[in-house]
Amino acid sequence: MAIQVMLISPALNAALREARFDGDAPLDAAGARHARAVASAVPAADRYLRGPSERCAGTADALGLRAGPEPAVRGWDMGRWSGRRLAAVSAAEPEAVSAWLTDPAATPHGGESLLELCARTGRWLETLESTEGDEGHRVLGVVEPAVVRAVVVVALALPVEAYWRLDVAPLTLTGLGGRAGRWNLRCGQPLSPAPGD
């Protein structure tokens, strides 16, 4: 059964602009305005969902999507680092940050390891095949960039370390088409306003 999975990364917010480990900060006015401006470029889907964060909820609303929260695609749990600036954590805990960046099983923050994030998103991909009918279908989700990166790593069977080599810009569309074990990737398509918008 063919599946099309389309993932939109949320709009900018203050946490992303300040290089913070997102502590579930909402969209700011500029992020919401940008999302509304590109709403007409969002592709149609058979099923809509979003990560449970305020940023994903705000982006989905600004895009005009009726997307319910899906806990399986929640953002990366950064434990006690949530809401803190990366620069401050790096200065205070250089060894911990180094371990986090080099060991996929490390959890110096007390949250979720990179391996756990990838395993969780992989299980979610598998559920898409087991819960839908025999015809091809399209699923569109607004999910945190960490989730987009993890889904790509799992779907393409990349080494988990490849996660750190993937960049996901705000309000971009990453698409996977196929089925478990045989996914094709279309990545980083910016959502652009329709001409005349």
C-alpha cells in the first residue's frame, strides 16, 4: 500500500531565533503572520495531525488546518535543558553537550536520547501502514524539526548520526512516499504564498 507522508516544520518563534532548546514556546506574531501568508501553498491530505507543542498548534491554526495533536510526533524531550539557550548549556556543561552530540544513546539532560527519538518516530511511521485502508493515502502533519529529521533518518535507514547532518528550515515541506522499507524522499520544499497573495 502506497502512503504519502508530508511533514511541515512550524513557523519561527522566539525560542528558535534564540537557539533555545524549545520549552514549548508559542509562535510569535512574525511566525504566525508568515504561516498565514503561505497557507494557500499547503497541499491537501486525507488526514491531518500535528505535534502537541504550542508552536505546532499555532502553526497548524495559522495554516488553516484542522489538525489534532498526535503524541507520537511530539518534539524531542530535552529534559532539564528545555527552554535553555544552547550557548548557556554548552558553557556550563561542555562534556554533557559533547556526549549528547556524539553518542546517540546519551541523555545528559535527563530526557530522551536520539536513539529513543528515532525509535518513537519509526513506530509512528509503522502505524500509518497498519491503520489505513488498502488504497494509497496522504497524511500531513505539522511537526517539530527534530521529528522531521528523525523520520527521515528512520525512513531512509540512515545511520542515526546522519540526524546531525540534516537541516530543516521553518515552514518547509518534507515528503515521503512509498511504504516501510522503501521510502522516497522529497525534502525542504519552502511553502510560498500564491501569486497575488
